[in-house]
Amino acid sequence: MKKFPVQLVHQDARGQLLAIDRGNLWVESNLIVTRAGVTRGSHYHKETLELIFFVQGQAKAKVINLKLQVHWEEDLTTGIAILIEPFGLHYIETHRDSVWLNMLSHRFDQISPDVHLPTEEERRMVQALFGL
């Protein structure tokens, strides 16, 4: 996972135009509305890139790259964008009612989704390395 810089493209008396991403090809965008005290995610993708742009609320993102065995956390508030790369086991824990834009590089396929739950071995590794 990496923090994604949101860039100011234009500003005038009317307000601002912010670029969330200029370079990746997103084929699906979703607006996610979540109540406080909820954890979303708890899965990883083998092929899909996932960009999260936080619109409002407060949450914490926790990502464990299962291939590299590294752990990263980011506080999410308005205007923060993060990129979750393949094999990034991710959790979004909301502290307040929250809204975010979720963009995927592969369309969600109901028949064969690129959504994978961690195996028991992966769970043990995450627990041993990071205490999560």
C-alpha cells in the first residue's frame, strides 16, 4: 500500500479541481458508505489494484503485503488517497460514519471474484509478524 498524492489541478473563486489519479486505468468505481465501528475488507486481490479516496469520516487502513511480509497503516480522513496493490491483505476500520470512493483496475466478477480470504497459514503469519 502507498499513500497517493492528491494534486491541485486548478483553483479559482469557485473552488478547486483536485486530481485523485492520473495514470491508472480504472474500470469500476464505487461509493462506499459505512457506519462507525465497522471493519471492511479483510481480504486481498491477486490481480486487482484498488484505490481508495476518502471523502468524509475517519478510519484506519491496515495493509499487510503477503508476498513481501510488510505491514503498513494509514489514518484516513477527508482527502487522503491510498493505493492497495495485489496481495495487500487490507482492513478499513471506521471510527466515525465514513464515505469513500473505491476504484478497481478489474471489474468485480460475481462468478469468479478476485477477492481472496487469507488462509489459516497466512493468518498465522500475520499474527506472528505483526500481532494482528
